[in-house]
Amino acid sequence: MMKKSLVALAALAVVGVASAQSSVTLYGVLDIGIGKVKGQSWGLNNGEGYMLQSTGGGNMLQSAVKDGFNSTSVIGFRGTEDLGGGMKANFNLQSSGIDLSGGGTGLAFGREAWVGLEGGFGAVQLGRSSSVAAKTMGAFDLNGTSYSSALVNAGVSAVTWYGSSRRSAQIQYATPNFGGFTGRLGLTPKGNAAANGFAIPGTAKDRFTVAGAFANGPLAAAIVFETKSTTALRDAYAVGVSYDFGVAKVGAAYNRREAAGVKGFNPLSAGIGSTSGTGGGRGASVGVVAPIGAFYVGLQYARNTETNAKATELFAGYNLSKRTKVYVDYGRVSGVNAVAANASTATVVGNNPVPTNPSVLGMGVVHSF
């Protein structure tokens, strides 16, 4: 009897060690609220570029999943396994979006789907993941790249190079942290098919990205460079710096995008009026955000010197807890053209018109888990 008990205890100990060496976490972000574009009606979750079904009718496609105004609603699984010797195996699967307004939910893991290794050498990821530019420059959009983002609306955000903050078929490497400095390298091979949906094989090119970021104490700075993916585009680069004074954090950035300035580019219309949904131009942004207890309030301004688009963003929020907040975001753009309405078809979701110099307003609640 004693022998059987010892064997059972040994088996439980082995299971406990195995469990401690491997873990899988379910996580997510849920954002829901109401928003509107100037001249349009209030609507639940009028985010995602404010794609509003036009009077032409038609079916809302899965690609028209509507997010909240401040954040993208997602659900995902991430995990790690301790391989010993200081090495780990990691993975991340993140959904393409959740529509809390009832329009549908996509669970195709279209945002993150990668496996990697991590150790004293740094970390390697293979698959679809956030771009090097998004990971490097996202910190310099002080409201977290919301749909009111002055940087995005003026067309000077490095996070949205090529119309996306993700890269498919990407190999990405990050160095260890050296006293606050981290370097990143990315390679997106052109492959044999269309280059991640942005080009045909005849014009596609392998895409390389290199970045360096420093964050230690109140000071943060970064630089990123990405080669063009087709012969029709151009190399892109961006730099940013921020300093936290305690009572307020200030930041500034400069960015040259992958496409030359597109006259009339208007992200508030989900890319209609731009070229292949990508934003063009170059320009700078400045911003400030101040915490007041559980409250925060901020202001950002950006100007695109190629298109002469200027965007202003005001935002505020209250942190109910570490995982839940309420927010109000406002954005306005000047120097951009109006976008006409287009009716729905079997393959295209109709859009209501967006006026010249549009403004947008949204408010809601974000919960993370």
C-alpha cells in the first residue's frame, strides 16, 4: 500500500512539473460604444473606418466587422513551453475581430498566427504577426492608434504602412534588451503568390525591415526603416521620441510612408479615395497626455506635408480598473477631399458619403482579459 502511494505521489509530481513548464492563456479585448461621422447618424460601434451601409442596401460582409472606436475587439490564445537551458517555445493566435454590435464575429486568427523560439539570443517569430514598424512606433501614438488617431487620419502613421499593422509570411527577430535598447529585424519574402495581397508576382519584392528602440526611465526613442514591397512604391522610414515628465508625457514623430502622397486620402472612409487602401505622404506629429488620478486627457496634432492634410485629436478616459476603462475620443481632419457614397454589391459593402474636412466622435467602454 505504501509503495502504491509513493508511486502515485511521484506521478502527481511529474504532472505538476510538466504543467509548470508549459502554459496556454486565453486573452482578449472588448470595445463597444457609439460613434458618428460629421453629417451622419449615431451608431453602435461605428468604428472600423466608419464603414456605414449605404441606402443602396446589400449584405454586410464578414470584412465589414465593426470594432469599437478606441480599440480593436479581439480574442486569442498564447502559450509558452520551457525547453530548458533558458530557451522557450512561444505561440500566439489572435482573431481577426469581434463585432459586439451583432454583425458577426470572425475567428480566423487573421491578426496573429505565429510560432517562435526565445532564449539568450533574443526571440524569433515565424508566421503572421504585428509588423516591426507597428511594434516600434506604436508607442508614439499616445492614444493607442485609436480610430480618432491624428497620425492615422493625416496619413503619417508608421503603424499603418501598407494599410495594415500586420505582415503575413513574416520572419521577425528581436534582440535581448541591452540596458533599454532593443533591435528588430523583419523579412517578408515575396513568395510565389501575390505579395501579401498588395502586388502581383511580376512587381513583388522581398521586404526587409530594421528598427531600433530605446526605453529607459522617462525617455523613449525609436527609428524604423522598411524597404518597398513593389517597384511602384518607395522605402518607408520613421523616427519618434517621447519623454514622461510625470505630470504629463509628450511625444513627437516623423514618418515617410510607403506611397507618395495621395490627394484626398481619407482614412475615415476606410481607404476609399486612396490607392489600394494604402495611405500616402510624409509628415510629423506631436502630442501630450496627462494622467489625473484615474483620469487621463490628451491632445495630438499631425500634418502631412505631401497632401497638406492636417488632423487634430482630443481624447480622455477614466480607468475603472486595470482592465476596464471608459473613453471619449474626437478627431478632425482638414485638407482632404470628400468621399462620395457607393452602393453595396455582391462583393463590396456600400458606404455613406464622408464630407470634406470630416470630424468623428466616439465614446464607449473597453474591457481586457
